[in-house]
Amino acid sequence: MTSRAPLPPPVAALFPPRDERERIDELLGRELAEATARVVAGPVMPTLERERLRRELEPFDFARPRPLEELIAWAIGVMEQGVVHMNNPRYFGLFNPPASFPSQCADRISGAFNPQLASSGSSPAPVEIEAHVIRAFARRAGLPAASGGHFTTSGSEANYTALVCALTRAEPRFGTDGVRAFPGPVAMYTSRACQPAWFKIAHHAGIGRAALKLIDTDGSGRMHVAALEAAVKRDRAAGVVPVLVSPTAGTTGAGMIDPLAECARIAREHGAWYHVDAAWGGAALASERLRGLLAGIETADSITIDAHKWLATTMGCGMFITRYPQTLSEAFRVTAEFMPSSDTQLDPYLNSLQWSRRFMGLRLFLSLAAGGWEGYAAHVERAAAVIERVKEGLSARGWTIANDSALAVLCALPPPGAPPVREIVRRMLESARAWAAVAIHEGRDVVRICATHGETSEGDVEALVGALEAACLEPTVAEVPR
Ligand SMILES: Cc1ncc(COP(=O)(O)O)c(C=O)c1O
């Protein structure tokens, strides 16, 4: 027997011993809590200069290792200065939340175990937990008990999945022949106020961007039902195959809910899949007071809900929910001898777009289990109440409210004589006092104010209203120390 050299030791920088990991973990927790406290009190906007960051990155040629402790401090510092802070309660911005603490714990847990969620053979517990949460949301939306679905990285992936299901159901030969299998060009319908990722989805699914039919809104930001019906009928008469009707429940710009029941009726009458994009607004299902706004969602063939929006999990936690899980099995079927498959109806790699998957669903499971529906109801109702306060504050200062959403998005128009909306928002962002966006609602620029932060206070609302008022007067200088 030849004598062999012993195996080299593990790379300690990548796999440190247990006591070192515990020490770093503790340090990380402390540093993050302190950084979060600074972020809450500091400016919302990034203060880091890109040029400076590039210079700081130059010495990272990775030729020599550096201590992790030092790197963690550097990374936290860069994050503190280099992002728009969703953690700041004066961020009234896009649908990006500060993450619930249980969802942050979930990321830590799934990072530590790093399970492969492609199959229930390798991850029986995570796959069951995810399926359980999906069923809970399906029931909450009023879908039948046999409904299913899966977690996605995003609302875009969930909406893409809806289109693939629609095509698969509409034409059994779509899976082998693609859109050539249809007797004519296909079309999908949503409103002008839809989230623009639908263009990419139409492109990637192979139906083409021109197949996305954007229906006019009715003057209030909701899909015009008569226009939808007329468009579908006109298209069918011309040989087009309508495959999908997708109203939005909580439009990105103005939080409007399309007439769901009417859209469902039109989809049924013309043999199209009825998908509700409730990426953000779906969180209202948690609230007994607000869920009635989503009436009509219960007949959906499928629904998109993003937990990383109003349900405040860490990023990358969408859901695709469907009453026809068998269509998912058909759309994503594949054979791979090497996979430890044990449940063809449930295994994520056989029922969704992704193969290797992270344990995304634990973020929502822990948040929902810790807070209950009751906790989430209080969270979304609180956000709606924050927006009511903003509405009162701005109305008292001569602003006009342009949308009539009962959800937590406000579109506001400045008083007569004020600078243009884009200038007002630019000035406010420059002042670093609060963050809001510009949106276009029914053809007009509006200041779009959205409450997603779970801890926004009356003082934060006053800061926003005050910042907008100041921005109407004079260009402001930075008031928060940088
Ligand atoms: C209504 C709606 N649908 C879909 C999306 C896309 O979701 P994601 O950013 O998770 O891809 C958004 C994003 O804001 C949205 O508002």
C-alpha cells in the first residue's frame, strides 16, 4: 500500500470552526441592530458617491484574504450609505418593505441548512411547509381545497407562470409545438395601468410583445370592462385566440383594483385563463375589513401574491397560487433520472420554472405563524390608516387626491401654482427628509405615496407632508446630516 498524505484541513476562512462562527454571529447581530437604528434616524437617500465606492473596490483584487470581521464592518457601512433605505419609516416609496424580523430569521435558518428545494425527496420538510402556506393563502382567497401552487422569486415569475399555464391549457400541443400549435395569433389582456414586466413576460413566453393587449382604463385607473369585452370580441372575429385575461388587484401606480368579477366573466365566456395579479394588493386578504375589496378573486384560475411587498418578508418571496395544480404539472413536466423525486404532484422542479431553489417560503411561514392573520390584518390596516393621515395632511394644504384607492397608495396633485410634480419630488429627495415617487395616473404626473413600513409614526407622516410642502416653495438644501 502506498502511503498517502493526509487530507488538507478545511479552508477556515470559508468554514470557520464553531466557536469562531458563534463569535461572528453575535457580532453580526449587534452590528446590524446598531446600523438599523442609525438608518431609522438618518437620511432615506443613499449618501455614498459611486466614484468613491469604485475606488474602495479597487484594492479588492482578491489576491490576499482579509479578516471576515473587517469585511462585515465594511459591507454594513457600504449598505448604510449606499442604498435607498426601506428601513427608514419616511420611505413612502415603491412596494419595498423593511423586512419583518421573522423573515430575517428565516433567511438565517435557511442559509444555515441551505436545503435544496427542487424536490421533496431532498427537502421533505421545507416542501411541505411551503405547500401548507400556499394552501392557506389559496383558502384565504376563497379557492377550493385542492388548489396548489408554489413560491417564486418574484411577482414577475408568478405572472410568467400564469401565462405559461394559460397557453398550456388553451392548446395541449403548445408544450411541443409552441405558439405554432394555435390556429391563429394568441393574445393576453390586461390594463394600461398594469405592471410593465408583462411586456418582458410576453416576449419571453414567445407570444411576442404585440400580443399583450393593454385595455384603456376608465378614468379612475381601473380597467374599462366594456373596452375589454369589445377588444376580445374584435380579436376573436379576426382569428386571434385570447388565452389570458389578467386584471390587477392593486395597480402599481395607484393601488386600484380592476373589476375582477367582470373580468372573470369575460375570460370564461371566451375560454381564456383568468389570472389576478394581486402582487401587492393580495395582502389585503389578511384583513376582514379590506378583503371584500378583492371580491371576484375567489373564481380566479390563478393568483400572484408577493410576500416581499405588503407582507413584508425579505426580498424574493412571491407566490403563484392556482385552482388547477395539474396544469402546473403539465407545463413544467420533465424527466431527470438523477433527481431524488418522490412526489410528482408536489416536487417544485416538476411544477415550477426553477430547478435549484432556496427555501423562500420559510420567510412567510415564520412571519404568518408569529403574527397570525390578525397580525397581518393589523399591519395592512395600519398602512391604510397612515395613508389616510397623509391624505388629511395634504388636503389641508391645498393638495388634490387623484386616486380613490382604499389600499395604502395615494396619488396626490400639488396645489395650483406649485412647481411641476417631478420638480417637487426632486426637491424633496434632495432634502433627504422623506422618499416618495413620481407616477402617471390617468395621464397626469402625480406624487405617489405608499405606506409599506410597519413602524411609520405620526411624526414621519408630518415629516413627509412638511417636506412636500417645503418642496412646493423653495428648493431645499439637505437638512439631515450626511
Ligand atoms: C401589480 C404588480 N405586479 C407585478 C409586479 C412585479 O413583481 P416583482 O417586482 O416581484 O417581479 C409588481 C411590482 O411592483 C406589481 O406592482
